[in-house]
Amino acid sequence: MPAIENSSRLKKFWRERVVGLIVAQLTQGFTPQQIALTLALGVSLALFPILGATTFLCAVVAFWLRLNQPVIQLVNWLAYPLQFALLLPFIRCGEWLLRAPPVPISIPQMLQQFHAAPGNFLREFGLTGLHGIFAWLLSAPMVAALIYFTALSPLKKLAQFKK
């Protein structure tokens, strides 16, 4: 029974907090193009391979492009599991593309080292982070374009329905 309750709560959350927020934006003057861009940039920025940086990135980009802050931050929050899952693949891809030797990575050890000596951590893993950022920079525009064009058509239909 708890699995059914969790599924029901997840559906309710998705319907009320995600879909409801997007529909509300359509009724408040945001165009389907603006919402699609917000979703696309929210996901692609949420995949940035430096933990803790995505909220700031999303806020700056949304402010700069006059996009909706709550929507981009919600998308950023929802995409967090993807960021974590793609962290190591981005690093390894960047190492491969730049022909850098792979650095052994252990998340618990890295967290411990970061808390113990942030300066030493940055010296040891700073280049590794740049490898991940390089791979992300190559893939982020494609991810954003894919999401933008995938979301645009349904958002235009939804906007016509709301009129």
C-alpha cells in the first residue's frame, strides 16, 4: 500500500507543482517560447558538473534573459539526480577528449578532503572539474536545443487551449 500512496503523491506533486506552475505562467503573459527556453536552459544548466553551482547559474541566466525564476529553479531542482548521475561521465568524457589521464575519484574521500582542506582539494581536483566542464560545454547546447524543440509544440497547444 505505501508504494501506491507514494505514486499517488508523486502524481499529485507533478500535476500541482510542475504542470500547474507552467500553466500558470501561460496565463500570466509568458509565451510558450519563453517557457520552453526556461525549461531547456534549466535542464542544461542543471547538468553543470560542479555541485552547488547550478542554482547560481540558473538565477543569473534567468535574470539576464528575463526568464521565470521559480520555473527555472524548479527544473534545476528536479534535474539534480541527473546532475549527480552525469558528473563522472562528464569528467571521464572531458579527460578522454583532452587526452588527460583519468583521476581516481571517490565521492566520500573527495567530500572529506574538501571539508578538511578546500585549498588542497581545489589544487588536486580543479583540473578534473575543468575536464567535466569542457565536456558539459560541448553537450549543453545540444541538450538545450533538444528540450526546447521537444517542449515548444506541446506548450503552444497548451497556450491555445488556455485562451
